[in-house]
Amino acid sequence: MYPVLEQEDVKLPPIIHQFQIDEFKERLRNCPVGVYLEARPFEHMGLVWRMRVWLSGWDEAHQGFLGVYLRCGATPEYVRPLDKAVCALVSIVDEESGERVQWEHLFDRRPDDRSDAEMRVKSFIKTSYLLQTNGFLKDDKLRIDVHAEHMTEVVYRGLRNRKNFKDLVSRKFSDFRIVAEDGKVFPVNLSQLALVSPYFESHFPLLRSIVTGKPESEMRMAEPSAQVIREFLRYCYTSKLERLGPYPLDMLRLACRFQVRDLVDLCVARIVASMNDDQVGELLLLCDEFDCTQLRQEVLKYFLAHGDELHENAKFLEAAPNFSAPVHESLAAYFRTYFGIEWSLEEDVEAEGGGRRVKIVKTPLVDASPRAAVAVRQTNGFVASRSKI
């Protein structure tokens, strides 16, 4: 199933992938012009990507040049998911120096008839140059790196709707119920949810045993709102979202809880696009609860840019006492290294029932050399050990 986000402009995570061609010299000798090697498909954001390499040239006009082509496809029963250009950086790495010495931008614009013959293929390096430069062919292996970025506007179309959503969320196909806090009841099909959610897949035998002979079996959820639950189920059934903008954090909590990874990616992209100081504390608590690695990395980047303002933000300080010990250690290291601020917790004896509060002390800036910064990132990154995403 392919992720679709309608009426939203977000930047999706880039593709970073490496291909390796073994026994390059032998393959080159036996590969005529116009014949390509196709790498094993790989998946990114729910879409299947393929890499083709013409060792001897795409056609007679390009003979002697390595041809590289990146494309996105889908199984025949699905709609082709891409209808706009994808920009890719293809590079060959010198094994001895580690430098990227050749690169080329590729554009894959799908024609109306979807004919492979009309796809653009770039020939970007002479094969004779590769053979003369040993660094590129260490152990007779050619390694090609691909770094592709989606355009800012959403380019996914996704699945054809096999069923109307109103029919899917009805008693006709349901064997279980999810009940929202306000009492709104959502009949669901456990088999369908198990296909897209590792949580439901792992709990399927238990839930199925509860369902057997009990048509009113249900799961009650204190949060989020019924509207968010409805959109979550819409995504699980159809791979589409009608609205995400008003409640990306609530949707991310559901996606993390039920481990719907494609939806996690979409929510993180939307949150990062509009992240502000007031949200950071809540995001850190969410990262700590679900170990959402991708979001945690984005929060760290935000810290480096806004840490000198965050230590005075009321909402951030309100959430801070609930951070885990590893998060507090990381915050202390970041604030001390980059902003000259001592960050620590102390007991609030004046608070009713006791409690903790954050104590902040400004000190002269300590050494923040690049080497020290790298050490901080490596040894004090946020850590949590709960449900993995």
C-alpha cells in the first residue's frame, strides 16, 4: 500500500541507497550495447524503486558510456504512484580517497503511455575511465550511490479505492470496535488492520480469541479525538488522508502506538515543516515514549538552531521535568557545549506534593569545537527503550 497525503505540501525523506555490481570487468565484456542490468528493487516510503545500469551504453549513440536510470514503479494492480519529476544524485565513490568524483542529475518523468523507451537515460561516465582508475573498481566491484529527493509538493497518488471508506467503517465488514473518548464507535476489521499495523498483527491471535463469539468486543481509547481516529482508520483502509494539518501530533501518536511506519513518516514531515519552540517539549516526550528515531533527529537539529531561546520558553520548561534521564543528560551536554548554559534538575520544595523543576545557570561558553560537538552527538544522543518505530 502506498502513502498518500492529499492537499498538503510536505518534503518527504530522501532516498539514500547504494548499488554494487560484482565482477564488473567480466560483465562489461559480455554485455552488448542496449542491454541493461537491473538491480534488486528496494522500498522507500512504501514505493518500489528500481535501478538499471547499461554497462556498454544505452544505444549506439551512447556506446562506451555507463548509463544509469532510476525509476519508481508499482505492482500492476496499483496506480502508478509518481507523476512528477524526481531528482537524483548518482555518484561513484573512489574507494581510496572516499571522494565522490562523478555525479549526474537524473529526471524520471513518466509519460502517458508508460513506455520504457521514452524514459530519459543519462550516460554520465566513460567505462574506459573506470577501467583505468583502480580506485573505482576495488576488488572488481563498481559501487553506485543514489541520493534522490522528492519535490516539495506531494507526488503520491496511491491506491485505487477498492471500497468506499464509509462501507469499510461499517458493521458490514467489522468484527471489532474502537470506541473514542466521546463514545463514538468505529466498527473495524481486524484482518485489514493487521495488514498495515505490526501492533495489530502481533496482537491478532489474542484479539481474535476475544472476538470469537463476542460481536461487541472493543478497544476503548481515551485519546485522541474521534476525528483523528477516523482519519487514522481511513489511512489504514485506503492509504489516504483527507486532513492532517490540524492534528499532526495526535496522528503521530496513533501511528507510533500502532506502528504504521508510512504514516509516521508523513506525520514527521508535516511536523518538521512547522516546528516551533512551543512544540519541542511535547515532541521530546513523544520521542521518549515511542523512540521515534526520525523525529528525534529533527528535534536535535532544531536544538542546534534555537537552543539559546528554548531555555526560556515556558511550555518547554513546563514539560522538562517529565523528560527521561537520558534526555536530561543530552540536554545538559548540548546546552553546555553549544550555548554556555548549565542545565540541571532540582527538587521543588514549594510545590504541592513535592516535585521537580529545571534549574538553569548561565556560564561562560565552553569549548564548542567541531570535534567536541561530534563527541557530544555520538555519546549523548537521546535514548529511549520502548516500542520501536
